[in-house]
Amino acid sequence: MTCLSYIRFACLFCLLGGPVFAKSPIAEVLCEPTSRMHEKLERQFGSQRAATGVRSPEQIMEVWTSEKGDWTMVVTYSTGTSCIVAMGQDWFTHADADPARG
């Protein structure tokens, strides 16, 4: 890399800024024993399980939502551990949608 390339890279980095990290009250929680995870989601964050689906014989996907519209996607493993894999806000349930069953 030439000196000019380093300068261009530095200028680009300054224009774009550094990495941006999401701030969330549960960002530090990744995996917990399932009972503890459920307790935190219910009591600490006011969430209720809104949807559940089997991902594999060893995994269940769960979506937890709060009245504020926050949502959390959790994978629950057959080992007794649950992990947060995604979270967001502005959850909306489409009441007229009937999921396909097959």
C-alpha cells in the first residue's frame, strides 16, 4: 500500500466513522439456562412468548414480545440452554394471518 492509499483509507474511515454498537438493556445477555432466560424476559423486560416453532429435533425458536413493541428471538436447546439470537422494536402481529401448517 502506498502512502496515498493510507491517506485515502484514513479519510474514508473519518468520513464513515467508527463502528456503531446497538444499545439494548439485554445486549449483554447471550445465553442462560432456559428457566432463567424465561424469567428475565418475563419479569425484567415485561415480555411474553408470542410464537414458537421447531427448528430441529434439538432446537426451538421462540419470539418474545412486550406491550411496548420490543421483540426478542430466542433459540432454546434440548440441553436446557436458551440464547438470544436477535432483537428489535416495533413488533406488529397480523391477526388475520393464519400460518401454514404442513
